[in-house]
Amino acid sequence: MFKRIHHFAAAVLAIVAVAALVEPISPARAAPAERFEVTSLKAVRPTLVNTLDAVQKRDAAAAREAFGAYDSAWNGIEFYINTRSRPMYDLLEHQYQPKITKALEGATPDFAALAPEVQGMLAKFDELVGMVEKAAPLNPLYDEVARLRIVRAHLREVPPALKVGNFVKARKSFKNFDDNWDSIEDLIKARSQDAYVAIEKGMIEIEEVLMPEKPDAAKATALVNEVMRQYNAILAEIAKEARANNR
């Protein structure tokens, strides 16, 4: 009997020793990662927070810059929202955004009237994120569309910057596009090798044109527009398939 007890005790100790070597699974590790859709929406939120902070500090220039960043970031993810909730999309895109943009156009905005608008927009944006978190995932093509739009948003900033002679901004926005191109280039290549090659060639030409202290804005704009034309053709194709597969 004592021999059996000894063997049993040895077995228990062996199990305990093995268990001690295994790293415990923390709740954080066990929890599933957030979907790309959710993380992409949450990444836009700080731009609205920054806008509100600037408005409350009565800093018009900072508010315009922050809300401009929101507009660019929103363009990356709005395809999700337009599908999820048309009323919420219309509220954010066609009501809050134009009103705030117009209010910020003046040299001396009415900050007292503007602050509640930005607060209301932020509250609705948070409501939107909560709704998406609870919703079932859309088909994976929506994520492809979003990835392409998020990266493209940087390129869309280049022509307006060139138009007003803000070459520092133009170079920075193009660099951001170039830096993120690697994350989506395979999506382009898989759809059209010709478009991929044309975009790569165009990017090299844009970089060269932007190098001088005062670049040829017209030439740079034409090159950017041609890259976007190729890019948008692939994006439109994937967006069409995403909508068709969501029915």
C-alpha cells in the first residue's frame, strides 16, 4: 500500500512540476483580437478628440489641422459605415462634418457654438464604434477596401497641398503613402500586374518631381492623379465585389 502511495505522490509531483513550466494563459492573451474594422474606426477617434481639444483652447489653426486629419482618416473607413448604417453615415458625413468645416473656415470661429457640435459628433462616433463592435463581421473584401482606402488617403492629401504651395505637406503626405504602400501592394498586384507596374513607376516619378525646393506643382499633380486613376480602378473593382457578396 505504501508503495502505491509513494508512486501516486511521485506522479502528482511530476504533474505539478510540468504545470509550473507551462506559462499561464492570461485573460488578455486568451481574449480574441479586435477585428480590423474595429481597430480602424478606433484609430480615427483621436482626430476628433484633437479637434475638440483645439476648439476648447480656441486655437483655430490647430482645430483646422485636426479636423482635416479627421476628414482624411474618415475617407479610409467610411465604406464600412455606409454599409453598416446609412442614417449614421448621413449624420456624420452630411450633417456634422459640413457644419464644423464651415464653422472653421472663418478667421475667428465661434468657438462657443462650435464646441457642442464637435462634442456631439464625437459622441455619435463613439456610438458608432460600439455598434460595430457588437455587429457580425462583414465579408473580408470590406477589409481589403478599407486597407486600400486608408493608404490612399495619404495620396489624396498631395494635390490640395500642392495647390496652395504647401510643399512640405505634399512631401510628407506622399512619404506616408510610400511608407504604407508595401502593406497593400499585393492587393493591387493580384488584381492587375499592369496597374501595379504603372503605380510603381508613377511613384518613382512623383518622388523625383517633389525633390526640388519648389517643385513643378502642375506636373506633380498630374502624376499623382494618374497614379490615383490606376489605384482607384482596382479599388472600385474590389468595392463592387464586396457589395455584391454582402447581399
